[in-house]
Amino acid sequence: MASILLHCPLNISRSLGQLMEDFCLTWQQTHGQEVTIQTQPHRPDEASLFQRCLDENRMPDITVGHVNDFADLPDGFLAAHFRSLPGRYPIRKTLADQGFADPAGYFHPFVVIPFAMFYNHRLLAEDAVPGTWADLLDRRWHQKILMPDPYRVVSKVIETFIQMDFADRIDDFRENVVQTGAPPEVVAAVDEGRYPIGITNIAFARISRQKNTRVIWPRDGLFCMPQVMVFSRQAPDAALEIGDFLMSSKVQDYLAMQSFVPASQDAALHPLVAENHCNLRWKNWPTFLSAVGGNHA
């Protein structure tokens, strides 16, 4: 039997899960092994499935999605429980050059999700739109920036990195931001003019019902969240084929359609991303894990 734990953003979780289930039906027939897929619910009262696996000392063969689940593991836990496979899943050169390839070979990005600012163009003239993340700290945005509920990953990650990069001004950011609702509700509120600025992942940010919103491409880059594949030591070698499927054109093209940055070099970027020369705000794996650790995200 092969077990998979899927913990991805709400807007792709169901579709990605269905793609994986369809592939795994064929995989099961080929290898004569059953596959189970558990999907992390997107409700604040639901316990972490990853934490449950830790508590029960039974890690899934493949963990797919948010890398922050791994940020608080004890020293040596990765090496003891997971497979190091450096270079097994090559990523596009632009991502590799930025340091998204994990040199230790545990985390294999299959997509990078940018988090975007967006604004209501009927409320803000073009010359009034913030051009950097630092601009969001200005007092003129007091209670005028809307993000999803505090427990949602996008809000946790954004606040974590604002705190890391602007440590002495995190209180200014918190005073300017209102955190409530799911990402679609954030988009609707900005679209309807209840807030001039919103923050969410780019797939939500680029679409609004009344067409009153536009994505902001900050000069200092977009904060982002890699989605990764991690393989346990007990995973059968054949399970690596499931990783190959996640890097296939069928999955990568689907992810690109969401305006995410697909990891495969063969997948074309969404025109919105390509035309705006999407610049991801990323340092390296140790910095990222340190930032989102300590239960920050």
C-alpha cells in the first residue's frame, strides 16, 4: 500500500486531488498496490493530519503541498524518516537559479504559488497604488488592507515575512490590515469597493466578478509559497512515479492556468505572469523554514 497526504491551497486542492486519484487508479493496476489519499480539510477546527501522523509515528509515503508542515521537525528527523533524492525532479532554470531546488534533496517543488496584492482601480488612481510591500506600512492604509482569516496559510505567511523583513514596523502592518473571510470573500470585498487593497494568492487576486480589481506587481517581488513533494524512507520506489506525474504536463499546465509558477521547465507560464516578469521574493530554504517555523505558519 502507498499513502499520500495532500495539503494544498483550497482553490486547487480538490482538482489536484482528483487528478492524482485518476492517475493512481492506473498506478495501482500497474504495480498491484493500493493507494490512499488523505486531504487536509480547510477548516480551523480540523486537526492537522500531518501532526496526527507525527503523533502516531506513521508518516505517509508521499506528502504533497505546504512545506511549512516540516518546519518544526526536530533535528535529524528529516534524515531519519525521509528520502534524500537531490536532482530527482529537475525544476525550471529560473527557479533553480533563485535557490528553490533543495540541495539536501528532501523538498521537491512542483509549483510555486505567488501571493499578490491587488486593488480596486475605481477607488485608487494608478499613481496612488502601492509599489512595494514597504508601502503597505504607511499610515494612510490604516484598516484599508484586507487579507483572509488569520488562520489561513496566505495570511500566516504574509505576516511572517513582513515581520522578518520589516521587524521594527510589524505593528504598523497589523494596524493597517483587516483579516477576515475566505480568499473569494476578500476578492469580493475589494471588487465591491469595501476595501481599496486586498492580499491573497494570485489565482484569486487576478479574477473578480465586477472586473474592478487589478493585480499589483511590487518592485520588491511577490512573497510566495512553494508546494513540494516529500518521500518517506518506507515509500516504494514505484511511488516516485507519482512525483513524475505531478511534474507532467497534465498537472503542470493545470497549475500554470492558475497563474502559479509551474516547476517544470517544459510548462509555459501563464501570460499574466510572463508579461509582468513575475519576480518571486525568495532567499533560500533555511531562511524560509526558519521564518515559517515555530508554528508561525
